[in-house]
Amino acid sequence: MPTSEAHHITKLLESAKTIAVVGLTDTPTRPSYSVSQYMHSQGYRIIPVNPNISMWMGEKAYASLLDVPEKIDIVNVFRRPDAVPEVVDQAIQIKAPMIWMQEGVFHEQAVEKARQAGIFVVADRCILKEHIKRH
């Protein structure tokens, strides 16, 4: 990873307060749950974005990013790669400053589209692992 990208990730993780987790489930054995639980334990507010759940750890869940009524610092994506373009389109609409695609999540055209829109993108990497590396 280029040093400037690593530095940018560090700065964004330090300044971010709210993470919208697209694909967050209420099943404790799923990676989206454990990663979000860790980030929540580190002081981040986690907003679940999943039409199939209503709450996660006391936070109201939303069907899409467009339904979230507040500012989002990081859009964290736990969806199959074929679902990424729609998430990126929504992130562009809400003017999210950062999209984080978890390990195994990558869609080249969507990444490029997000970057063209001025969004910082991290793809195919775990936000929990990157946070632990820095703390």
C-alpha cells in the first residue's frame, strides 16, 4: 500500500465518527456483525443499512443509504460485488467522503466511478484489521 494511501486511511479512521454498514446482519456469526461490533467498541457509531433487519445493537436499521437521515463518514460495504454499483450510486448521492469495501468485495467500474466522484475508496480490505494495525 502506498504510504500516502496508508496515511489517508489513518486520518480518515481518526476523524470518522459514523459508519454506515451496508449489509450488516443481526446474526452474530457473520463477519459484518463481528467487524461492526468491534468498530462500535472503538467508539464509532454504527448505522445498519439492511432492509431485512429493523435494529442492530439499539440502532435503527435503514433499507438504503438514501434513507439515513444524517451525515455518514464511512460507507462500509458487506455485499456481494454485483451489489456494489448500486451502493456506490447511493454513496455518491449522499456525498459520502469514503467507501470501504470489505475483504472479497471489489467492483472495478464502481470503484472508478466513486473515485471520479471524489470519494476515497478502500477495496478488498478489512476495516477491523486496518484499525487494529493503527492502534
